[in-house]
Amino acid sequence: MDSYEGAATLVADSIPTEVTAVLRVEPGGPFPCWLGHLLGPDADLYDAYGATELRLELPSGRAGRVVPRQHHEGAGRLDVQGSGPAPF
């Protein structure tokens, strides 16, 4: 699957936050990457932006590490890039 849109749990330094994930695989280059954005409570996403470890868990049980790219203050949106294989 090249994209995922739906429920997910963002785990930031062991603190879970329910979010809506909008993710896609970017083909090309020697290593395809996955990226997108998460929608959820703005204060929780702001805290996640400064977390040491971020993991995104999908309802399927699959998970992947993410790196924050940009927090859109007041919009409840956090842009992320995945690390490793896409969990979707």
C-alpha cells in the first residue's frame, strides 16, 4: 500500500496520543521514504515535537518510528517523516 489515512496512536516518550494520520510513501532514490502529517490535540502534538523518541502505531498493530518535521501551531497538525519501512 502506498498511502494510509486513518486512526493511529502517536507515542512520544511513552505518552500515547490518539491522532489521525495522513501518510504516503515517496518512491524514488535508493531508499523510498514515507511521510505525511498527523492531526490531533495541538498541545499534545507540540509536546511530541520536542520528544526524544516518537513512534506511530496503527490499529493493525504495525508501528514505525517518525521524526517531526514541522509543528503547525494552533492547527493541531504535526508533519512527520518515517524512519524504516512504512507500517502501512
